Amino acid sequence: MPRLRRPGLGRGPQLAQDLTMARIVVIDDDEQIREMVRRVLESRGHTVEDADQGVAGIAYVAQRAPDLVVTDIFMPGQDGIEVLVELRKAFPNLKVIAMSGGNGPGLLNLLEDAELLGADRTIPKPFTPRELIAAVNAVLGEPPQPSP
């Protein structure tokens, strides 16, 4: 059954007043990745909700209109490429970052496909918190933030 979690209250330190908090949904079937992305982004002042599969993530987007979606590519059921295509059709101005660990020599590089299909940015896994923050800031048009 699809799972969607609402943001917790009081998670992560509050940031300076000039940071515009974004509403972000993270779609990934790996709970550890979702939790890591949530912690990093909430620590930067964003509101984060997550879904463990594409159908649940798209339902959230339709209901709440987030500023950004961060989606994995390789997921059971509706994969990230399908999620991206559906989001682009229904919400052409929505910002999307695609992430995947399925890249490398001799493997399909679906991150390139995601860019061709309209992802605003891609991130290969594994990535550091700093790389995630830089990608989110670039997509949201925010200036780089100092490291914690």
C-alpha cells in the first residue's frame, strides 16, 4: 500500500529569515534515503513530505502543490521516469530533481534520460548532503548556503 508521510513539527534547526522555505516531496522506495534527504532538507528550513512510491507521490503533488519534487528513478511499480513524465504533463512548471544509483560503466544512464524528459537537475547516488543542498538551491534559485 502506498505510504505518504506528513512533515513533523519542530524537526531540524530554524534558519535565517532570508531563506525561503520550500515545500518538497521526496519519492523513493528506500526508507533510509528518504530519511536522509528529509533530515538534510529540513535542517535547511524546508518542509518535507515523502512517499515510498510514485503513485503516492503524484497524489501528494496533485493535492498540495509542492515547490519541488525529488524522485528516485529505480522504484517498483511506477518508476521515476514515469513519475517525471506524468508530472511534466500535469504540472509543467513544477521543479523536479531526479536521483539514481543505477549509473556506471555498462549500466543504463537513466539520469540522462530524466534530463531529456524535463528534470531540472539530476543527482547520482550516493551523494553528500552538500551535493543535495547545492542541487536543491540551484533548482529553487536560492543562493548557496554556508555549510553547517
